[in-house]
Amino acid sequence: MQRWKQRPEGSNWGEFGPDDQRGRMNWVTREKVLQGVAEVKEGITFCLSLPLDYPGGSVLNPRRSPPRLAPTLRDGKSAGAQNFCWAFSNENPDHTDVISDDVVLLTLQYSTQWDSFAHYASCFDADGDGQREIVFYNGFRGGADIRPAAGEKKNAEPWAKYEGAKADALGIQNLAEHGAQGRGVMINLHAHFGRARKAVDYDALMRVLEADKVEVERGDMVCLYTGFADVILELKKNPDPKLLHNTCSGLDGRDDNLLQWITDSGLACLLADNYAVELIPTSLTKPAPHAMMPLHEHCLFKNGIHLGEMWYFRELAGWLRAHKRNRFLLTAPPLRLPGAVGSPATPIATV
């Protein structure tokens, strides 16, 4: 069933079928996985995730909090002597087993993360009747396919005040079930711009690709190393918003030529070590109405391109540059959590 009468300009809605929920990950085929495997020469692996309790605190985003670990309860009681372990001898003195078991309250997009297509929508007239409605990739609807939370509960923990929100379509499990493994391609912006705050437009990006002999082909999983995650680690869970909002590069989502390159390159997903892949504009440059985050709109809403944010690339990027390489096998499944709009990840690169 086609869910729209008109699709956004510059979008690919319907090109993978009317019910598609995987977007350009459809181009990460068996052949692309084999291309990734063919890049493995040394058998060396790199972890591409920050510790999931970074950046620390909630100053970067007050809606996102660090994880909270706690022991589980057994028979309504907390665990043993250190409130962590449980000795079976508490129940039977003849048993020597001691176990640890815990639970976590986890904000799914706090640290190294994937964005699903349910993470970002737009107010767009998909019905062609002159009225804008909340619409997601491929015409899925806010309030129906992606359900809002129920009313606020009184006297509840902040995380439990609202219940019922769920992505019945476009949830992150679609990416998990696809596998999220293929050929990664590194673009090392840090090597060219250091930690200068720079919105990288099409012309600047093309100079980087040419200088480093980087080629992006259809179905590649493109990674951007800016150094931002390195700064986060250096701050040791005490993030300085003024510093972080004025350091390191990101893509210039307002550059139409750059957005067109993203379309034409055929990249399957766009992954960065910074906070939002793009540098979020602080001033209006286009007539209203328009997107505050134009790259998010172009990728998640229009073209079914997953974004990854706050990945960790320092060691991998350094190794690749030292060995005059930019391609590798990337394995990066999100949690298979039905209905979630995002997910933490622990990606692995193999070279």
C-alpha cells in the first residue's frame, strides 16, 4: 500500500517498495559483505564505541541521561553482602554457588548510537491536500505507525512518566535483522582540519577525498573521523558544553551540493564520531518552513540513510592512515529491540 500521494523533493520513497523499512541498507548485499571481508588482511580488530557512560551527565542533552546499573532482586530482596552477589547458601548451606545479576536503565541514544528512521520525521504534505502532517521515511505516519506516549503519570520516576510510545514501523530492529555488516570507508576529516570548528561543505569534502584517494561506492558504510569523541574522552565524564559546541568539524547540511553527493554516492549509512554528523545551524539561511537539521532530514526522512553518532574512531583512523588504507570490514549491529527509535552499539572494525 502506498502511503503517500506526493513524496518530498529529492527523496527515494517507494524505490525499495511501498513497505520498505530498511532504506539504503538494502544496498548492503551479500556482495558488499564479501567486499568488506576482502579488506581483512591482518586480522586486527578495533572497538568503535565509547564507554556507554560517556559523555557523562546530561549537559549536552537534558533529555538523555547516563546509564544506571543496579542489582536485580531475588525473592523481593536485593543481593548479598555488597548488594551485588547472591550466595545460594542463603537458601541452602550445602550450595556453594554465588551469582551476580543486574539491571540497567539505559537511554538508547546517550552515547555511541544508531538512529533509526523512526527517530526523525517532518511536517510534510504527503496527502497532497495542502495540509502538512507528521510523516516519516516512506510515508509512515506519526500517531499511527509511530505511536506517541500516553499521558503523564504522577509521582513516577522521570523515565516512567510517559508510557506507550513505540515505533510499530521503522524501529531499530529492522537494521539489526538486516545484519549491519559490510565494507566500511573512513574519511579522516581530523587529519585535514584538526580540532577546528568547521562545517565541511561539498568542495571541502571533495578536496579531502581527492587528497586521501578515498572512493565511496554504492552500499559502502561511510565513517567520518573528526576527533570529537576524543575530546569527550579527555573530559572524563565532565563535558564542557561551550568547548564541545565549538570544537571539531562536521558536515554542512545546508550545502545542497553536499546533500546531492550523499544521494549520488550511493553510501548506505553515514557514521560519525561527533554529536550529530552535521553541524546544527545556529542561524536561519533559508525561507521558512525548513528543517533545523537538514542533513537529518535528507538522510533519515527523505532517503532512508541511517545515521550513527558519537562513534569512536581514533585508533582505527590512525592505523588506516599509517598503512595508507581507508577500507575495512565493519560489523555494527544495534540491539534487536522492537519498537525502539535508536540503539547503542559496540561496532567492530577488522582490518
